[in-house]
Amino acid sequence: PAAARIGVERAAALRRLAIDTLDGNWEHDHTVPSRTLYPHQWSWDSAFIAVGLAHIRPDRAWRELRTLFAAQWADGRVPHIVFNPALPVGSYFPGPEFWDSARAPAAPAAATSGIVQPPIHAPAAWLAHRRAPSEASVRALGWLYPRLVAQQRYLTGRRDVGGSGLACLVHPWESGLDNSPAWDAPMAAVPADAAVMRAYRRHDTAHADAAQRPTDLDYARYVAIVAAYRAGGYGDAGLAGRHPFLVECPLLNAALGAAEHALARIAAVIGADPGPHRERAARITAALVDRLYDPITGTFHPRDLHTDRLIPARTVLGLMPLILPDLPARQVRAVLAEACSPRFGLAARMDRPLTTHDRTAPDFEPVRYWRGPSWLNTSWLLWRGLRAHRRPDLAAGLRESMLALVALNGCHEYFHPDTGAGLGSPAFSWTASLALDALA
Ligand code: 9WN
């Protein structure tokens, strides 16, 4: 067990730190990712956080998810940020006044953003229930089920811009890996000028080193893409002809498929029909392999819908389809080979943590956000995939590496891929939560 490898005392201290971090970031009915950098509620953060809360405070795990889904739009989209109305203007950029969600007919009463993040909520809800099954957890699953189904329907319906059965991203923020090198090519085609940013004040660089964050030019483009989507009232009709950023992402779509598998299991518990979820899961996996797998590189790549080409960058996004339990054996083998190559360094004994980008690539940047540093959520997703595909040797190596990273350095947002030094926010919720899950 990992506790034996990192030492019983260190494991106990890590557990204490993780619990304190989550308690410190709890805000009445949700958890903030970070008090300084991200003081509102984020969508996929809440899913990762619920997984950890299920180990220590199950009632909060369900509250977390209920608060998020209470802000679901009428069209089924789950917004990537739910704003806390009690916070002063300027607590985060771009804030509620910039998103102006009230202009969209489908928006809820709460102020939210208008874009989504990877739909890992159904897998998270399933794990939370399995960890702490109770009458309350079954009731919570019953409440969430139709909402999770509506979320899937939005993504596979209005968001199937390519008509292939996959959902597409309309913003790099939707991937959760905002400035991944995977987005460089489609972002370069977004017309924007760094001068745009003079009209705004970035909030992130007041709390984190600018060298560890996206650039001003990235932000100018982030803002331009939101402005384009907002101008159409966050509607999805006709996006193909008018929207500057349209990409099919392996992580978002792997999450979409994993969600159908989780919904099948949830359906069985609450007395609904699991059959349609299994069928949809199979269709998503087939479309993912067909559209995003490259037999030449042997990994998954995002597809840019403007060029209809795969994006060549080899990032951690390419490994994420391993979370699909029905990924065909050929792709499982290929993804494992990619993960175990010097690009990512997965091994039964790892001397360095898993990175978010290919270590051997010339544009690998060890401290800049999603362009190289190690993050606990992508490592955790791969760890779950390794267990699903019965690789206990590699799963144990990755788990040990994740736990050592956090035990030695703290609950940071991300970590230097060579030294393990903490980067970004020093008290980051999903790092705490996923460390708790890996420790258990
Ligand atoms: C933009 C909250 C979020 C995470 C994302 C991470 C970062 C926001 C930002 O923080 O994104 O959504 O301001 O940089 O990239 O994955 O959900 O933790």
C-alpha cells in the first residue's frame, strides 16, 4: 500500500493537510478551488472535489454537486463557473459582468459563465456513492440523474458541431487545460491583439507568478472567443460557420463516454434503464477512436474542426481515453506505450511525476501551467484508467508518485516536473481531494 511506501507518518500528515485544505476552501454550499485565484465555484473542480469529500464528509460531497447542478441551464449545459454573488466586483477576471449570462434565454437565475468543462460529474457521483453508500446517497443520485442526462444530451446534441457523435469545445477553457500546446494552432487562428487586454485587468497575475500562467496574448484570445460566443447569446446553432474556435478534444469526449458508463450504473441503482447508456457509451468510444486516434503516432489528438485535421502536439490529453473501460485493446496498448515512453515517463517506479506535455517536445515549459507541469487531476484520471485496464503495476507506480509529490510539497495547484516544487495556488482543492482518494 502507498502508505507503507511514503511512510505511515507522512501519510497521516498528508491526510490532515488535505482535510484542512478542503475545510479551508469550503464556502457554505460549495468548495472554491482556491481562495485567492479562483474564489467562485468551478464545474469540473466540484466533481474532483466531491470524490475526495466522499471519504471525509459525504454530506458535503452531495451538497457540492447539488449546488453546481442548481445552476444548470435550461438547455442542459452545466456552466464552468457559478459566481458567488457575495464577492466584490473584480474578485476574478472575467467575472459575472463580463459573461453577462442573463442575456441568454436558457440561463438560470444565478450568474454563471456560458461555457462548460469536461463532464466528469457522473463518474464522480458514482465514485462518491460507492465510497459511502447510504439512503442519502441514493436520494442524491436520484436527484442528479435527470440533470446528468440533460448535461449529456446538451453535449452530444447541440455541441456535436462536427456531426460525428462527439462534442466540440468552443473555448480552450472548456478543456480544463487552458493553455495546453494542443490549442496553439487553433488559437493562432483566432484574431486578437494583445492591446485588447488593456481594456481589462487580469486578476490571476496578481496572485500567481506570470511565468506560471497563460500569456497576455492568450488572454486577449480567450476574451475574443468569449465575446464572439456571447454576441450570439451563447447559442449553438450555426457555430460551424461563425465561431473562431471549434475543436474535438480527447479528454472532454473520453469524459462524455465515461459518464455514460457511470450513468448506466447509477440508473441500475435508482431503478432506471441502464441499456440506453451502454449503447451511447459504445457509440462515443467508437467515434473517439474513429475521429481522434492516429495510428501513425499511436495516440489520441484533438481535431480542429476548421481544418478538419488532427492537431499534432502530443499532450497528456492523448492519454485520457484510457478512462474508457471499453477502449479497444489496440488503443489501450498504444496509449500505454505513449505513457511509458520518455515523453511522459509512466513506470512501476517513477523518479519524476507525470507531466501534462511531452517532455521531449521543444515547446515543453516546466513551470507554465498546462504546458509541462504535473497536475494531480490528469495523473488521477490516468491512474483510474490504469486500474480499469488492469495494470496494477503501473497504477501503483503512478499512485506512489502522486502521493509523494503532494506529501513532500503540499496541496499546490501544479508542480515542477523535475524538482516537484509547488506552483500556482498553494492550497488547491482538487489536489487535496484527489490525494485523499489515492491515499484511501
Ligand atoms: C479558467 C479552477 C480552474 C480549473 C481549470 C484551470 C483554471 C481558470 C483560470 O482554474 O482555469 O477556467 O482562471 O485559469 O485551468 O482547469 O477548472 O481551478
